[in-house]
Amino acid sequence: MRYFGAHMSIAGGLDKAIERIMRVNGTALQIFSKNQRQWKSKPLEQKQIDAFIGACKDWGDYPIAAHDSYLINLGSPKEEGVEKSVAAFSHELERAEQLNIPYVVMHPGAHLGSNVDEALERVAKNLDRAFYDSRTERVMVLLENTAGQGTTLGRSFDELAVVIQHSRNADRLGVCVDTCHAYAAGYDLTTDEGYAATFAEFESTVGLSRLKFMHVNDSKGALGSHLDRHDHIGHGLLGEETFARIVNDPRFIDLPMVLETPKGEDLAEDVENLNKLYGLIIAQV
């Protein structure tokens, strides 16, 4: 089955995100489980949990991921920042498990000028701390590749692999590939050769079995520009042919794919992008 959807706002309540994804006929969803611009949030009330889980059942229990706050930096060399980040990420895991959300997508963080290898090891160590502190058992963390702006970590699949290799909880780590970030980081998905080479590298470093979610975003930034600017499907430099390769790749038929592209309150842009993705599917005889 195809699982195409979008990141949806939780304005008005967590369950409102389900209403929104149903409005665009989406079958995959990503949300923030709290205000992503704040370090702390009030504990979830049982009525919020029940409303969200009930709405998910009404929708069809399709794939869902929560995205962590952009404030969190588990790779920071600064003790105060790390302590706040570990506590905040632990809370993200707790909320996801309470809401029965199987995945938390996270950016690996930034090294802030410190040694990259040491920073990647810090990410693994601090992830392990958050797993332990959260007392969660089911939630899987999906490391997201980044565009490589500034000192951000995760610009290569190899960097994601290093985090996984150094974690004591590797069985709870997967990956979410962002197409815009990959292209901006230098992975050329726009040619048959570049596309094949990209996922061959992913297989050899991370392993395709760890790929659990994908962010399908076109890119305003050029190849290798490290510019993290999402665009609508077919409007950016990746182009429709790239997304045709992705949606027709037999390895990804059952992979949840979500949009993170700009939209208005009527969600018309999501409808257009999702229709375009479905329109790119080549019928199998």
C-alpha cells in the first residue's frame, strides 16, 4: 500500500492533526507532539491521549512519526545545552509512547566547532541517556539526514551510521531520509546514476532495513549548496523525475512518505503535492 501524507499542525489539539490529514486523504502523518519552539511543555492529560488515539483509529491507524524540537542538540560540547537537550528529548520519547506513536524523527544536532567524530559519539551517548531516562520501550528514533548547513551533523549517511554504531540502543535507531537535505548535501538524486549511487551508499553504510520514513521535499537549493529550503514537488531543482524514481522504486512501495512543504490553512498545497505523487506512479502490469 502507498503511504503518502504530510506534516500537520497540532493547533487546537493533537487530534486536530488527524482531522487535517484526513482532509487531504493522507495515509501517513508527521507532527510535533508539543510546541517545538519551547523547551518544556505541560504533561499530557489522559483526555488528550484518548482523543488522539481515538482519532488515529478512526483514520485507520496509518504510519505516524513525531518530530522533535529544533532546539534540541545532543551533539553539543556545552554541558548546560546537553543537559537541557537530553531532558527535552527524553520528554519527546515519553510523549510519543503515551500517544502510541512508533517513531520520533530527530536531527542529530550540531558540533558547534568541536571535533565532528567526538560530536557524533556524543549524540549516541546522549541518545542512550534519553532512552534510559524516558523509561520507554517501544519508540524508535529515526535519525534524519541534514543539508549540512553550518556545523550541523548528519550531512552524510556515514555520519548517521557512526551514531548508530556507537549507541547501546542500536536496535531502537532507524533513519528518515529527507530528499531536499540529501540533494543539498551533495547526493545527486536527479540522474539514474546518482540515484543508484545514493542508495547504494545508504545500503553499505546504514542499511536499507533501517529506513523507516521519508520526507519528500523538492529543493530550492542547488546540489551541494547545503541550503535547507524545501519546495513543492516538481517546483524545485529535484524535479518530478526524481520523485517518479522514488515512488516507483520497489524497495520503497510500503515506505511512509510525508511532505514538509509550505501551505495555507485550506491545505490546498498538500492536496496538489499528494495528487502529483500519486500521478507519478507507473501502473504495474
